[in-house]
Amino acid sequence: MSFRTHLESVVNQVDGALACSVMGFDGIAVDTHQNEEALELELNGAWIEYANLLGQLRQAAEALKTGEVQEVSINSERVLTLMRLVSPEYFLVLALRADGNYGKGRYVLRLTAPKIRAEL
């Protein structure tokens, strides 16, 4: 199965999902699937900034000896962003409308992360 198939499945399974991507911590997307509603938002730019933030959170967790960061969410007025680590170099990011199904998004990312890891 390709990355795109997994990403499309995530977007289709979660109510309010706009886009899903596999990204590296360098901010470069490996692959992305987005619906038409996502086209009016600048998600890629936000995700590049969030990749940097996620890297900083990982370093802080390591310094504080709290264990590895597994998941981070950022809630803004229009978009809810979920990020789930896939490997030390990559993570999944899912954008939802603010009224999207947050719980289902977390669940689907948790199930999809091992599938993406197997494809890397």
C-alpha cells in the first residue's frame, strides 16, 4: 500500500478532516492527501512551522526525561492539527476543521502510524 492510500483513508474516515500528510522533521512533506476544502488554507506553511515546534518539544521531553513525545495537537480558530510520531525522522499530521471529530482523528492516526512506519 502506498503512503497516499493510507493518507486518503485517514481523511475519509474522520469527520471534518481536511488533509493528512507524512512529514519529516525538516518540514518536507513525503506525501499529502487533501480535500478541496483544504485548498483555501495554507496548511503546508503551518505544517512546516509545526514540524519545527514538534522537534523542539521532542528535545524538551528528552531533557526533562519524561519519555518520548508521541502526539501533539494544536487548536486554532479554524483548524485543529494533530501530529503523531511515526519514527525518529517522520510524523503524521492531520488537519481537521475546528468542529471535526478530534477523538476519531487521534484514534485513526494511532492505527495508521504503524502502517506508515512499515512503508518507510
